[in-house]
Amino acid sequence: MSENIIRYKLTENIEVLRLLDSDTKYFEALWEIPEGIVYNAYVVKGSSGVVLVDTWKAGYGDKLVEVLEETGVLNKLTHIITHHLEPDHSGALPDLVKANPDVTVMGHPMGERLIKSQYGISVKFKPVKDGEEVEVSGLHFSFYYTPWLHWPETIISYLHGDKALFTCDVFGSYGLFREKLLGSLSSEERDRYFKLARKYFANVVGHYRAFVLKSLSRLVELIERSEYIAPAHGLVLGKSDALIMAKLYEKWAKSAGSKVLVVYDSMYGFIERFMLELTSRLKSRGYDVSTHAFTWSKRSLISEVVGEGVEADTLVIGVSLYENMPFPMVEYLVKLLVHKTGCKKTIVISAYGWGGRSAELKSILESYGCREVHYYEATPSGLQDLIKNVEEAISL
């Protein structure tokens, strides 16, 4: 078996099949993930057959079929539960259905249409209702709708006998992990894990933060009944860690942090000198400041900046004019931050030279519904005169 595939027993009936993916450098072709990601599928053995809970990413279907065949499970497979039809979880379906045409796929009623539209295949499909209890292969499952976490047809399921809650993208994380449970990590590793989970939340689920808040009470109620919370990315959580994650989800969904997030470009050093002095002064006054720069010598990861955005209450933007427009990387990032983490108190500092003046970034923010936007502009040599005004705006 390949070294990037991990198998282990979670309970007497549940086996974890984890694929470690270090090849994907840009998750969803957008988010930089040098830390990699895993895809968890779960084999659940019942008295009259086997159920597969979620699959692996498109492109790895042949490997999943091979693993199931090697372990003697493929021909015993009666059902595949799809919690979410995005191809990082459902991409192996065509290979699985080809290898076992009798298998029944279960999921949200929208699932059958999505399988057909994405993969061009017809499957034996059983839709499930919100709150429905189903007996399959001698196993007792309950299904619950969690729309827009993070597609409209996302569901979660609860396996009664083993007290396992399968949550797909909910409570997932980036990172390549070989450990069985989050609870087995050291304190330092746990801190890293929760930071990766925050980044994953902001990147993937953040835009649907209002739906996260709507679903949290149901999620917490189910966690309280569970011994294991099993997401499709990251590590399996015990009850106590899942409750911690639920609290973090509430905080992140509300963007309820107290950090000052500083983002700037600096083509020739003018804005950087101003921003370095500003951040030094803010830190000396006790502010928690996180700084991300786009210059000729360094560039932050977009995924990391957005990840920190859910714990910031103030956004400070330093932006140059580039061909009489806001610097493209900063404009793009500001739009992403608002899209994924919501509007915050925002201070924009713009430097202009021969290209004239422009408050376009302020107009963009206001067009997104952001109301507390402070805008300051100056020539490069005049930036220093703004620093007291900017400090006052931050402290308001």
C-alpha cells in the first residue's frame, strides 16, 4: 500500500482510509497550502454489508478502489454516503460505481443531479431527508441538512451504534497528518492544528458564516451525543475537542477577534517605511498586530492573510497607485477579505505620484456594504504627516 495512504480502526466497526495529498499546491485552485491536505473516507462494517462514508478526490479513484479490493471490502459494499458532492469528496465515485455497479449512493436530493452533471454517470441513488433515520446494511444512521456548509446540498450523518458524527467539510483542517486523533497531538501541534483549521474555515467556509451560525446549535447537540466527530479533512476529534472547535467556529463566523490586520504593497519602499513605523507604534501601545506585505522581496500567502482575517476587528490597508489604479494584489485581497470575513473598521492609506489621486478602494469597500472606512492619501514624501491621524482612526 502506498506510503501516502493510512488505514486504522477508529472503532470495532469503523475504519479510516486517509489519503495524504502533498501534490495539491492550491486548494480549489485558489488557496496556497504548502502544508498539504488529507481526504478521509470511512469504511463502516454492518451486519449485512459495508457502507463507505465519502470518498477521495478526483484522480485518486483507482487508488481507493485498489485499497477496498485489497482489504476485501469492495464486493461487500452496499452503500456510499455522499455528504457533499464537491469533487474532493466525491471524485472517486465514477471508479467505485464502475467497480461495483450494484452499490447505492445516498445523499441530499440534489446529489443525483450533481453526480450526473459532474461525472456524466447514472447511479442507483437514494435521497435522504433532513432528520431522517435509515437502516442500511444493519447500520442505524440519521441524516441532517447543513446547507451552505459549504455547498447547498451539504449534509452530515450520525451513526448511532458507534456514536460517530460524520461532518464532511465542517470542523475540517488543512495539513498532512498521520496521527489518529486530534487529542493525541502535543500542545504545540494542537496550536498549529487549530491555526490550520482557522485558515481552512476562512478560505473554504467563511463566506457562508451566517449559515454556520444557524447550524451551530444543531451541531453542538449532535456533538454532545457523539464519541467521535469525523470530518473529511484533517483529524478525527473527540467530543471535548469538537466542542472547542464549535466555539471557535462561532468566533470565526462572527469575525469576533481583536487583532489589527495590516496589509500593504510597496513597490519602492515608501509605503513600507510608513507601515513599519505605524505597526511599531501600535505594538508599543499594546495592539495585537499582524502584518502582511507585497514587495519586491517578500509576499504573503493569500490563504494565510484571509485565515487571519476572521480574528481581526480592524483592517489597515496601505496601497500604492499602479497605472492610476489601486495596486492589483491589494485590491484583489481586500475584496477576498470582505467576501470571506465580512466588513470591518478599515483604514486605507494611499500613496500617489504622477498618476493623480484615487479613492477607488474606498468606493469598492463601500459598494460591498462596508460603512466604517477611513481614507487617507498623500504623496510618498507626505505619508509621514498622516501617521497621527491614522493612529487616531484605529483607536476610535
